[in-house]
Amino acid sequence: MKPRLSRRAMLQLGGGALLGAWAAQSRAPQAAPPAGGYRWRNWSGLQSCAARALATPGDEAELAKLLHEAARTGVPLRCVGAGHSFSPLVPTAGKLVSLDRMSGLLSHDAAAGEATLLAGTRIGLLARLLDEKGLALRNQPDIDAQSYAGAISTATHGTGAGLPALHADARALRLLTPSGLALDCGKGRDDDLLQAARVSLGSLGVIARATVAALPAYHLQRKLWLLPAQDMLEAAPELARRHRHFEFYYLPFTGYAAAIVHDIRLPGPASRPASADEDILRELRRLRDWLGGMPALRRWMARRLIDPDLSELAFDKSWRLLSTVRPTRFNESEWHVPREAGIACVREVIDKLERRNDVFFPLEFRFVKADDAWLSPFYRRDSCSIAIHAAAGEPHDYLLTEIAPLFRRYEGRPHWGKLHPYGAADFAALYPRWSDFLKLRRELDPKGALLNDHLRRVFGVPA
């Protein structure tokens, strides 16, 4: 009789005595910081730098002084939040600035459906503060550790065919620039600046505060179930149409994908089973380590052990279900393709990934609504988002050398905070307002005080 396993033991292969404990995840080598300096690395350990200092301004006056000094001295400045970007947006030999002391909710207006916050507020904290006022964000990304400013500056998003990325709900922003300006945009003031500053990679200035759209607090029901991969690909567009939130994770070398939907429900008692994501990931890795050299046997074993009737239900406030904790560290590349091409593209990506026997991390597929921010990957284009991962400490170059060319054929725009091989010429072809953004960047930061080597390549600015 075929064994039936719970989600927590979906691919449980035994006690794991043959493998023992996982190897410690390797970290990027760290250069020695200058005397009195600050050593930084990102969440995955891939990006690092030895900065001159880490500054933590407590208000706009202190932040403005730091920006003025950067422009006057020629020592560049980069903002840092939770370090959840995999692309080298942060590393600098200059000064790092954290807005962690500029955090909190300044005001809220339930009738207007909005709230004003300091830009260093972490998304998870913002969700809790709004909940105390009976409000909620319209959508959240699946990680909520980022600062609000960092999240919108890289076009961080969740999922939902009718829901845009986080930055689209920024109604107004205050931007402090190296030239000493404090610029307010949005709500009838300088709409062009708002659309540029919503996704700016921290290159126009530093966002000090934001006014964001907020909904009355709401509850969600989450459902998870498994489908054969081909059935999931065929059903995905209709599932995205029927549910407020829909996404799926393809489990490599298993032939199955996990669908996850969230829908608004009336308030009631919370019910959340313990997350089994880490258990599943661990077993997918064991399956790879044991049978990676025998892909046919690997598929056969996975299909023998997976319970196709598996499903789970959870119910809680929106902010408690939409974001999750990811203890296992990884590196990621994510691309956004036109929605009508999403299924065709992901079919090719899955096929390409499974030509590599070392792959085990699930692929994530989501839907995102179009918006008007100049550098939004969803600029005037409803999109499908495809994210591919490699465990921290394992080879990941293939994400760019083997998989990225597929996305190019589908006019994919890379997530600004994820790994990509693109430069200024690539982006000029993908973004209709690219030249307008570059012109504005030169006006607001003529000396390049907010640039690092990565952004110089992205914007085509000589060193």
C-alpha cells in the first residue's frame, strides 16, 4: 500500500543518519574595515563591505546633515535596512546609514484610508501598529523584516492578480537629497517625482517619511494543496482570477506543485498549524543529496512518498498570514514577465532547472498588478513573477548564466533586489521612462553621493 505522509513529513526519508547535520552555510569573505569602521554583510552572506562607519540618524535634521557631508566630502553614502537584497545595492567603501531610529507611525486617518510613518519602520512592525488602529496594508510581501523605505525602493511585492506591489500604495513621500533639499511629493504635489521616488534604489535621495494607503483590518483564510505540476500550470490563471491571493511553489524533481490561496473572511478565532516549510525544504535537500545523481530514481521516490490529497487550512488576521519567517538562507534571482507569457515562461524555466541535478529549492510563481512607478518592474504591465533560489554556500551562478537568458526572451524585468546580470543598456530597453529617471537622478544627486559600483553599472555612470 502506498504510504501517505503529512505536509510536515512530505518527503521524510528516515532519520537522516547517512547525512548527519547540514554543513554550516558559508559566508562571503569579509574585508577588514578601516580603523573605527563598520563591517557589513547581507542576510545570505553573499554581499559584504567594509564601510567607514554606520550612522543611525534619529531625525530628519541628522539625516540631512549626513547627506550634506556626503556631497561635500565626496565620501559616498548608502542606506541599509534588513540586508534582504541579494544584489549589491548596499556595499560601499563610504558610509552606511540605517534608519532604524527613524521608525514608527506618525498619524493615521481611517476615514481617508491612510497612515503616515517614518521610513525606517520595518514592515512587520508597521503591520502591527496599523492593526492597533484597526487598519491593515492592502498586501504584504512574504518577508516582513525589511524597512519600508528599502522595500518600496526595490519594488518588493506580494501576490494577487488584482494587487500591485507595495510601492503603489505610497500616496506621498518626503525625500531628503544630497543637495540639501527636502522634497514632498504626492497628494497633488509633483506626481512625476512621486512616480520616480517610489522605486528609486536609494539613488534620488533618502526617503524620510511616507503616507501609505491602508484598509480596515481584515482576516484571511489560507488554503494549501498539492497538484501535479502540469495540472497546476493549466489551473494557475483561473486560480489567480478566483482568489484574492494565489501563488504556487514547484517542488523540483517531484512532479508536484503546492498551491496557496488567501481570501478575505469574516473575523473569527485564529487557527494556524505550525509551519512545515523548513521540514519540507530539508527533505527536498536530502532527496537531492541521496539521489541527485539518479534523477529518474529521485522522481520515483518523491512520487511514492508524496500524498497527493494533502491540504491545509489556516485562518488569522491578514498580517499574520501573508508574511513568513525563512530561517534557511539562500540566494535568489527573480524576474517579472508579461502576464500573458507567464505560464509559457515558467514551463521553460522548470525544464531548464531540472537539467541540473543539484537543484532542490522550490520555484515560486506569483501574480502582480501593473502600476505607474517609473522603475517598477510592473510598470504599466500586469505581470507574473518567477523566483528561483540556491542555498547559501552552494553554487548559484547558473541562476544568471543558464536561467536569466530565458527571461530575456520573454522581456523579463529583474527584481531590483535580486541577482541579475543586467546593466544600463538592458534597462534602457525595458523601461520607457528610463532616460527621465536618469535625468532626475543627475539633478538631485549631481556628484553621485548616493552611488556605489553596482549602481554606476546599472545607471551607466562612469567611476
